Amino acid sequence: MASSSPSQPLPDFTQEARALDEILDAFRSGNLTLESSLTLFEQGVGHLRACQQVLSQSRGRIETLTSALRQEGEALSDLADSLAGDDDDDADESSSDEAQ
């Protein structure tokens, strides 16, 4: 599947899906010649590929974002654990001071 370059914006998923629906409606009507059926089929494949491209790009963006969030969450968890460890050390010190 070809990836889009910065100069070529991604196709609009909604428009591509709508075009696919229109092609399906034409097929369902049963009033197509063989040649027009083949032409519409080719167009449908193009619209389907455009939809797949958008979905693939979106999936990649979601994976990037969730990975970053996961890493940030782990870093925050590690920080919280280390801060909780510092609090435990302070509590241990104050307990030993009171015991003396």
C-alpha cells in the first residue's frame, strides 16, 4: 500500500465511503451493462484502497499516541513509586527518632 507524501493529503474517508455506497447501490439496481459494471468495480477498488490508506494512517497515529501515553504513564508510575519510597524512608526515620 502506498503511503502518502506530505504534498498529497489523505483522501477524505467519509467521501470515499460514500462513493463506495453509491457504487454498491448501482450494482444492487441490476441495471448495469458489463462494461459499466467493470468500470464501477475498478472505481470501487480505488475508493476501497483510499479508505484502507486512511485507516492504516489512523491506526499508525493511534499506535504512536498510545505508545507515548504508555511510556509517560510508566514514567509517572516510577516517579510515584520513588516518591512513595521517599515517604516511607521519612516515616521510618521519624519512628526511629521517637523510639530513642
